Amino acid sequence: LERIVAHREFHPMLKASGPYPILLNNIPLCIFWKDLEGRYCGGNGPFVKWMGLEGPHQLVGKSDLDLVWSEKAHSFKQIDEQVILQAEPLIGFVDQLELENGEVIWLEFNRMPLKDESGVVIGIMGCFQDISHRKRLEDERLSNQKLESLELLAAGMAHDFNNSLTLISGAASLARKKLIEDDHLEPFFEKILSGVQKASRLAKKFMNF
């Protein structure tokens, strides 16, 4: 059965020598198309180059298991089956890929069903682009936003803490005046006020951070 599938002719509309090859090769996206069995029928120049192949002839008949993203073959197959079954495109999904050199990149994909003149799905077309740089910028922006939020939170907490210390300091000073006759309590009030002053200086440092 595998041999029969492997040698089955592609639908004429799916052949690599199909229409608009110059147009496809000049689109700055990696574009490919497959048959219903998941076999690659063709791809544009950027896709072939990205896959490290010498030309489209090395792509035709291969599956995702044969390409650099073989680890994603199972998940890609599920996505393709979903698009074929629903006959609806899947736009803008993002996936992570680890290259042979250990570098991790982010790719944004689109998948669309290919239909013949009668509207029957005969294959699938896809395209993707490397969005790693954009993803890093987004991650940096989110990280900066989190840091800013943390700074605001710390400043707010320090402000509230300082207000509480002010109340404690005021109450301790008032109590100290009331009990000034009782000399043995004086050292305790000195420690309270000294601790409050130290904590207040620390809170102000957070507030000015």
C-alpha cells in the first residue's frame, strides 16, 4: 500500500511546474503545497532554500518527516488534517523550532485548503515566515512592562509602609511625652523611635527607586 501511495500521481493542479512560479519565487515568504497524503508537491524558492535543498526536485514526494522540522511532523499532520476536514484556512498560528545548531526560532504559519474547479479539496497550501526577531522584541516589551508594574507596586507599598511608620512614630513620641516621669520606659521608646526612623529611611529609598 505504501508503494502504491508513494507512486500515485499528483493532481495536475498540484504539480511543482504549475502556474505562476516566477510570482511565487518573488514573494518574501516560504510557500509550499502538499497533496492529501501529506506529500510535498512543490515549494517556492525561499522555501526550498530554507530547507537546505538544491532545488524543488529534491522536495517533491517528501513528507515533513524527511525535512529539517521532522520533530514537528506529527503536529503538522494534525493541523493539515484539520484544514482539509474543515475546508477552512488556519491563519497566523505560531510554533517554536529548534535548529540543528541548537538555535531556537519562532515561525508564523498559515495553512489553506487547495480546491479544484468544483470546490473539492485536493491538497493544502501553506506559508510561513521567521518572526524570531519580532518575538524577542515582544518578549522584551512584556518584560519591561512587568518590571515597570513591579516598580509601581514596590513604590506604592513603600508609600503605604512609610505612612504606617509615621503613625507609629507619632504615637510613640506622644506616649513618650506622657510617660516621661517613668524613666525606666525611656530606653524602650528610644528603640521604637530608632527602629521607625531606620525603616522610614528604607521605605523612602524604595519610593525614590
